[in-house]
Amino acid sequence: MPPPSTQPDPSEILRQVRRIELRTRRLVNSRFSGDYHSIFKGQGIEFAEVREYQPGDDVRSIDWNVTARLGRPYLKRYVEERELTVLLAVDMSGSQRWGTRGRLKSTMIAEVAATLAMSAMHNNDRVGLLIFTDAVEAFVPPAKGRRHALRLVRDLLAFEPERRGTDLGGGLDYATRLLRSRSVIFLFSDFQLGDGSSAFERVLRQAGARHDVVAVHTEDVGDQVLPRAGLLRLTDPESGESIAVDTSKGDTRAKHVRRTELERERVVRIFRSIGVDEIRLRTDLPYASALLSFFRRRERRARR
């Protein structure tokens, strides 16, 4: 008898996409669209024309070369460059495809990515998708429109990675080299760096110098807290290695909590030293408040 198929059911994926669209559409229309627009207005300014100086114009905009050539003062006029490119760079390693509080991290990522993609769509921005593990596994070039945004959500829900490991530095470096002009990169991961923290920090610093990188940190209570359930065999979802742990011992559970706290503190220090914003998401909490808090922080900073 052949083993059951592990491929996602297309009809179920379609139902999930529709549910996510309905949920995120309400959020975007009622709460996020204006916030997104206010903090992501475009990549900067671009040259529009040279015109003759008029009383009241800013003298700092005078084009002295044209002025000298024509004998009358002329100035350069610029307009805001409206179109923005957004890339959703998603770590789809083994540790992202589990959860202990009602939903998987990967499912939460699909919903948040849909919210950001819909917000970008309302702002007439282009959105792309990069999925990686310890290798780049899929790339959807940036484009506009509702149909394209829903395609990204479908791809996230249906994607079955070939590998389980993580190479955050490699994924981010690939994303940086893909994007020719300054863009916004939302980097989704649980940021379990292990021995790769130095390499990741170096690549993140390079990416942050060229692009606006936002770290979307996915967490589950089970990442930090071990249940008091006696002897358990725990398996690393990325390496496949397993160990037996006696969770009835209080010091064992406390050491695990402290170890994860130290890892999180290390990641936060890296973000702060580079100036990367972080959106912290948990599978047991609504993501809308975390996104709204991020938008508000950005807006306050832009007013200073």
C-alpha cells in the first residue's frame, strides 16, 4: 500500500488563502493602510525638470551650470519617487514549521506576509517573495496587484521545502544582491543563530547599509518553556538529532529558559547595533497589535 501523500491539498490551500484574504483585507482597510503609507512613502526623490527661477523659490535648488549658460537663474525640480519595492524574505527551515499554541509559525508568517503585501498593494508598491532554508529554494520577482499578492500567500502556504537547515546570512545576502535599488526587506525568522551569529551580523550590516531591513521575529512558547512532563525525547527539527531530557527537574527547565533568553538578548543586541527594527510575533498572540506597534514606532521616529 503506498504511503499517504504529503503534498498540500490544493482545495484546502485555496480555502486558506481566501480566509486569510478576508481577514487581512479588513485589517488593511481599517487600520494598516494609512500607517503603511505614512512610513513607506517611496525610495526618495527623482529629478523632474529644470525651470526658470521664480520669486519665493528655494535658492538652494538653483542649478548653477544652467544658470551660467543661459544668463538667468534656473533651478532643478524634484518629485517624490513613489514606487517602492518590498521583499518578503522568509526562513522556511524546520524550526519554522511547528507550533504549540494553536498554529504553526509558518501559518502565522503567511498571514502577516499577506497583511504586508496587501498594504503594499494599496500603496501601489511592488512586492516579491524569497523563501530559503540553508539554501535559496524559491523566488517570486516583485510585482503589483491583488492577484500577485494572493499568489505570494498561496506559495507560502503550499511550499514544501526540500531542506530543513538554516542559513540566514546566505538568504539575506541573496536578497541583497537581487535588489538593485534601495528596498524594504521584511526578514521572517525565529533567529536561532547558533554558531552562525557572526556571519549573520556581517551580512545584516551590509544589507542594512543598502536597504531598509525589518526583522520579523517569530516565536512560540515552546521555544523557551519546557513542559513538566517527565522524561521526553526532543528532536531538533533542523538537524534531526534527538536527546532525552528529564523535564521533571526544575533546574533543567530553568537552564533551558535561561539559554533561550541569552540567545534572544544576543539577537536583540545585533539588531540594535545595526539599527534594524524588529517586529516580535508569537503564535499564541494576535499579530495585529505587534504590526500596529511597529508602524507607530516608525511614525514617531519620522516626525522627529
